Amino acid sequence: MPETKKNAIAIDFRQLLKQERAKARSNKKKSQLTSIKPISETNIINHDENKNIEHSLSQSSQSEMYLRQLLKWTQKHMLNHTIPIASPLPNRSSCINSIYYIPNFLPFEFSELLLHWLQSIPTLSSTSSSQNTYSSHIGKWTPLHHAKRKVLLYDATISPIPPPLQYIIDLLLFHNVFSSDDPQTIPNHILINEYQPGQGILYHTDGPTYQPKTVTISIGNSHVLFRFHPRYPQNNQPTTEKLFVSGRGSCLMFEHEAYTEYLHGIEEVLQESICSNSCLNWEDYCQECQTYNNNEYDYDVYREKYDKASDMVQRGYRISLTFRHKIKE
Ligand SMILES: O=C(O)CCC(=O)C(=O)O
């Protein structure tokens, strides 16, 4: 391993936060994206104390209602639905051979309920005096003011994981995305990111805080191009690799080299171009288009997209749930 790699310190979230803040400062004078609008009242941070209490009361009863519906659903549908078996994406010249993608990992009904439940979870009050402790962020949306979006955190080392998210962990174990034989790798940490159209996340690595395996489930119906960029590009190495990620309950897993040797990120754009020769899973994109645009398999449409070999992916609203195993300090 070259000396630079050996001595390199993985970028961690603190560094990412710093970078995002710096970027936000430099962007301050630029005009804001006009299409970014709150999609639900969960986004409203009300600074009036009384209204805040009223607001979070109605939110918490909504949240309980969705939670009950999710529990009912999971009791009815045990872990028996079939999903395609994950296989590594083609090993392109980029030598990323440790990325796996499963479309439709979450059943549709479950994803919809999950989305409603997550949106009904209250946002940490900006007036709360306890807002700076790590544990006060758990189970409440926390606005990232510098990035103008919100994150929600669950950490099993501090408090139990809520049942719907535990159901997803069980699903991941059931389908061997994580191994139930190795407690040191079973997810114990979930970071949920909410993105309005046009929002993204800067290139980063997940760093040494976690076991080197990341699983991201996407809901909310918006698709994105998830990008991998080598941390130490060689002269003849292609630069950024793009992976199509569906917002309809897809599951993206990466580990090993893709975790340690590549940065990952999502561009802050309202639409982005996708091409057959620069997308790791162009076929998944085509299949997604033909399934949801036509409601039935239409080979000609698929073929047409395939022949066209490029397209534009529009950004909408998306929530991602990232599962990892946090290593004990
Ligand atoms: O939202 C995503 O898909 C990416 C999230 C991510 O990279 C992270 O939480 O580290």
C-alpha cells in the first residue's frame, strides 16, 4: 500500500460537517434554490413556544398512529417476501467490486407507512436547552442549518431501536445483507437523511467509527445518482463512478474497498444526466423506467431507453436510512 494511503486519516462526519458549513458560508450570497419547499408541516420549526408544544403534541399522536399501523403490517407480513438476490455490480475498470444494489428491497406498502411515520416524528426544538447533547438528538429530527436539511439518528448503544427500523434490520439479516452470526457487524446505528429536491451530501467516507460496511435504503420516490470517487486517484483511473439508486425502497450496500478507498456523495442538483457508459447499473435504471412508466413489462420501451443510452434523472423528495455497526469506543 502506498505510504500516502497508510497514513491517511479517514474523513469523518465532523470533517464533513466542517466542509458543509464552509460550503454553506461560501454559498450564502448565491440565490437559494427556489424549488426547495417544505413538503410537510414536520419541516416547520416554530419559534413560538406555545405553538411548538401544540404542534409536537399533534405530531406525536400522528407518529403513534403510523407506528401502530407499521406494527400491524409487520405482524401480518413476516419476513417471507422474496427479493432479488444481491450480486456485486460488474467489476468495471474502476475496480470497485464491493458494491451491491437491490431494487425493491422494501415492500411498497411498508415503505409508504415508513415514510409517513418518519415525517411525523417531531423536530428537535431550536429552543431546547439540551439540544447539544448527543443523546438529545436521538429519535428527533435535527436541522442541519448549514446544509438546510434534517437528519434523524437512532443509536442502539444509547436507546432501543424503534420496531419498524428493527424490522428492517431483521430483513437485512434474513437476506444475509448483514450476517447474524457476527454480532460485531449487526447494525446498531441508523442515520436518516431527508433531502428536498436539489439537496445532496458532500463527498465523504464513513470513516473508522463504523465497521466498514454501509447499507442505505431509499424511500420517498425520488431517484438519485450515488457517486463514488477514488480517494487517491491514479493517473489512468476513471474519476467518478455513478450508481442509479431508486427511491422506491431500494437497498445499496458497499463494503471493503468501496468503503475504505472511495469517497461517496450526492450532487446538489435538480436533475442529473445518466449514461449507459458511466453508470454502474444502467440496466436497473431502464428496468425502473419501464416498470413504473408503463406498469407492465414493455420490452420496446426498455430497449428504446437502452439504445438511447442517456437520460436525465429528476430529483424529488427523498429519505435515506443508513444502517451501520458503530464500533464501541
Ligand atoms: O443519503 C444517502 O444516500 C447517503 C447518506 C450518507 O452518505 C451517509 O449518511 O453517510
